[in-house]
Amino acid sequence: MSQAVYIIAHIEVKNRNFKSYFEQYALKLKDILPKYQGEALAGSTKAEVLEGERFGNWTVILKFPSKELALALINSEEYAPIAALRIKELQTGGNVLMIPAS
């Protein structure tokens, strides 16, 4: 049985009102998440830093039942164009991490 994973993203969204980000990326991701059994657990501009320095203005946590399903989404043809748009146009930087659920 595969172990569930979380994807945690910290990004700097260019448009501070987030309208373009949500319309061009987040809503499209939301549409394809169910196909890969993904679930958006949280997304916020209000991440509270407990240690270190904050990076970015948007933090999101997704959950998948397995690493295989998470990677299937990340590597899918349907996700590629919206990921490219996010990376090249909608954000100025960021990181996306995958960790196993314990």
C-alpha cells in the first residue's frame, strides 16, 4: 500500500490581488485534482512564520494518496501548460516540496 504525500508550495505571486493567479492557475488545477485523487487542504496569504524567514506571499498544501498519483499530476500533459504559466508568468519565485505523510 502506498503512503500518502503532501505537496507544500511557497510562492511569490506577482499580482498582489491574486485575481490572475486564481483565474489562470488555481481554478484550472482545482478542476484536474480529482482525477489524481488530490485534495487541496489549505491555501493562504497568512502563513505564520515560527522560525526563519518567510518566503513568498502564497502557501498551499495539497494531499495525495500516493507519491505515484502526485507525480502523475505533476508530469501530466494537462498540468504542463498551467504549471508553465504559473512558473513563467504568474510568480516571481518559489519552491514546491513533497513530503511523505506520517
